Amino acid sequence: MDELLIKQAQKGNKESFTKLMLEVKDQAYKIAYCYLHNEEDSVDAVCNAVEKAYKNIKGLRNPKYFKTWFIRIVINECKTELKIREKINNIKIELQNEQTFSNNTIQKYSIESLLSHIPETERSMIHMKYYMGYTLQEIAEILNIPVGTAKTKIYSNIKKLKSILNDKEGYCDF
């Protein structure tokens, strides 16, 4: 890699940074795909990595390690995505598996009543994602918000729902 280009990017030259990204984008995508096995999530991971790299390139100590540094960011983004997937899958299974909870709790705290605890916009995002099968990108476009914002809102509200459900399950004595 051209160290002069990297040094220019570190000084804030956007054009140099863009050229650097064009040089590593294919390899970054391939690595992300190996981790995530999904085109959309792989693109998201690379995009998130590009954003982090842009914000933190000034902290790169040795320009000759730029490529390694950037690929490490991509891998970390992939690992983060995998952790989120695991949490979401666990929550999804818990919310859908009625046998996990007592019959009284299910009747009293249905999924729809749980969803009433979160704002309408976030509720609709959860419906779009889990009931209608929209991708995060599609949800972001529909709501005219960044993909990262959509992802954060959905996952934080799923966590909130799980917490509410766990609280309700723990306090039901009937």
C-alpha cells in the first residue's frame, strides 16, 4: 500500500481515504462474508468498519499496517454482528416458544401486550423485521433513518422486551 496515501488520509484527505478503501474493499467483503455468510450483513459490517476507520485513522501508528488494521476492524464488526445475531435469535426463540412460560403468564402477557410497552415507531420496526421479514436496510429506507439507528432501536427494544418478560415471569405467582 502507498504509505504517502495513508499519511494523507491520516491528515484528513478524503480522496486519499477513498482510494485506500477501494484497494481493500474486496478483501474486506470476502472476510466479512466468511464470518457472516450473508451478503447484506457483510456489506453492513464493511460499511461500519469504513466509518470506524475514517474516524480513527489518525490513531494508526504505523502506515505500513493500514491493511491489517482495517481488516481487524472488519473482523471486530463481524464478531459484534454475530453476538447480536445470537442474542436476537435467543430472544426470538424465547418470545415465540410459548412452552418456556407458564400458561397464565402467556395469557396475561402476550407478545402484543409486551410490544405495547415500546413506542409505536419501534414497535413497527420490530413488526417489519420479525413478522414481515424486512431487512434492516429496507426498514432504514422506509423510515428514512440510518441502518445503524434502525439496528440499534430494534435490538435495544428486543432487550427491553426480554427484560419485561423476565420481570413478569418472575413476579407471577398464580
